[in-house]
Amino acid sequence: MTDKEALERLDDARLATWDTHRPDAFVDMFADDFVIRDTSIAAPITTREGAHDYLRKWSAAFPDMRIRRTSRVVDDESVAGEVEMIGTNTGPIELGPTQVPSAARRLLVRALTSLV
């Protein structure tokens, strides 16, 4: 298996943990030193507990959330892509210390992702 193929499989598995709302599986994929950056929260996430909580909060806010990749670029050391998350926002969205009330409707969220 090439490095590119291994990265594609890792990226596929990572997105599957989001699509199936499995924060434990999401966290199990991380190296010892990792960083999650999200422009909607003030500080990067660098702990397993923080990463677990991150997916758990998105899943709670969008219990029927589904995720799909719309594009991806892979080289020997990294993966970058675009995803769309669609779901019904039935609970508040916690963005760091800020809590945004439920929109009580279906929303489409587009995001850029990368693994390095």
C-alpha cells in the first residue's frame, strides 16, 4: 500500500466516525500529539477529552447529521478536502464558551479538513 493509499484510508475512516457519531472511535485515531483547529472556537483542541467532546457536541446538536466528502487532494504526507455536513439542528451548538441556540431546522455546513 502506498503512503497516499494509507492516508486515503485514514481519511475515510475519520469521516466515517463523524458520519456514524462515534467520538470514541474518532479519538482512537489520533497520534499522541495532535491539534484540531476550528475557526469557530477560540483555541485549538490538543487533548483526547477535548476531541471526544468536540464530536459529541456536534452529534448532540445535529443527531441526524450525515457527512460527505465533496473533494479531496492527497500527496505522500497529507490529505486536504472539503466536506458537507447536513442535519437537523435540534440542540444548542457549543462553540468553545459560546452556546448558540438551536435553529430548529435542517442546516448544511461546509468545512475544509486536513490530515498532516
